[in-house]
Amino acid sequence: MMFYDLHIHSALSPCSDDDMTLNNIVNMAYLKELDIIAITDHNSVKQLYHLPTVAKGKVKYVYGVEIQSREEVHILAYFLENQCLDDIQLFLDSYLIEEPNDEYYFGHQYIFNEFDQIIDEERRLLIKSLDLSVEEIINWIHDHHGIAVFAHAMSERFSIMHVFMGIDETLDIDGIEITESKHQEELIDRYPYLKNKAWFISSDAHRLDMISEPRYQISEEDFYGLWRRRYG
Ligand SMILES: [Zn+2]
Ligand SMILES: [Zn+2]
């Protein structure tokens, strides 16, 4: 089994602390004895290029991103490390509804190298929507060998349950992220077709101390099986 935290924001997300650097995140995960992490910034994978170097020998990872749809639903996308980050970034860049970041109001959007030196700062505000529907985003994720998970599905903001008041069976989602384990039962009671989805409880950490304790686990078979079942 793997202890996981698959929803962590680096300092590239405007709402995150500036000390959410690659080394700080990886070392915190290592200290907490997590087995696998995903850094999931809003609408960008630009922080992930140096993650393999930093994570090596300390923690497993998948590539991740938290995408905001036109309807303001957050969808987590996960990709295996053979996926080309440039392709993902190009897609995000072409659909992000553009507005300049006001760093004094929203915070900085820093990009680091493997030594945690700031090598760039994203100037477009990343907490905007892509000009695509939930369905179009899920389809794009699947066209690029990714796994799609509804982020914080029951939360008051930016969640599928809040925006759509339900989870449509026709949406081809792979997993559901919840914030409390009792939500799994509640949702399956209402929507029995969710029974065989993958269920996750991650931290949505925006500060180092918010990164998960080793509490929630998934087997390697169930996790990587998400890709095997869909893509063979
Ligand atoms: Zn979110
Ligand atoms: Zn988040």
C-alpha cells in the first residue's frame, strides 16, 4: 500500500505560500513517510519540470494539475511520468482565460529549479477558468493518457456537487476526491454508479504544514490500475 497526498499546491499557485518549493514539498513528504505525491497547481504544470530530479530516491510522484472548467468546477488530472509536460502546458495555455496576476492581492506565482532558485514567475493569473466545459476537459485528459478526478467533490466552492448539484452518470470520470471519508458513502448512496470509482482524500495543501500525514492509502495495483484499465 502507498500513503499518498495527490493534491498539493506549490508556490506557482497564487494562493500558496512562497516556501512551497520543490525541495520543501518533497522533503516534507519524505519526513512524513508518504509514498507518493502529486503537485497539482492551478491550470499549469510549469512547476513539474524539475520534480523528477528533486523527488528521486525520496518519494514517488505522478504529474498533476488542477484544472478549472468554464463552469468553475475543479478537476484533478494525473499523468504518468512518460507524459510530455510541454503538450499538457500547451493545452492549458491555449484555453486559459487570460487576466494578469495582481501579485500584491493574489500572491506570487513562482517557478523553481531543482535548487529552489526562482527561475520564472507566471504573469497570467492561474486561478481562472479554461474556456472549456467539464466534459471537454475530461475528454482531453483521456486523449492524453491521463486520469480525471473531481477535486473536493462535496465542497462549497469549485466542486462538481456545488456547481451541478449532482454527478451526471455520463461524465466519464475516473475518481472522486473528498475531504471526509463519510462523503464516499453519502455519494454512493445517491449515485450507485460511483461505486467502482477511485476515491481519494488528499490535503489540497497550500502551506507546508498542511501536507497530509501518512493516513490515507491506496494499493499500487488500484492506483496504476486506473491507467491499465483505461489504456491497456
Ligand atoms: Zn480546487
Ligand atoms: Zn487545490
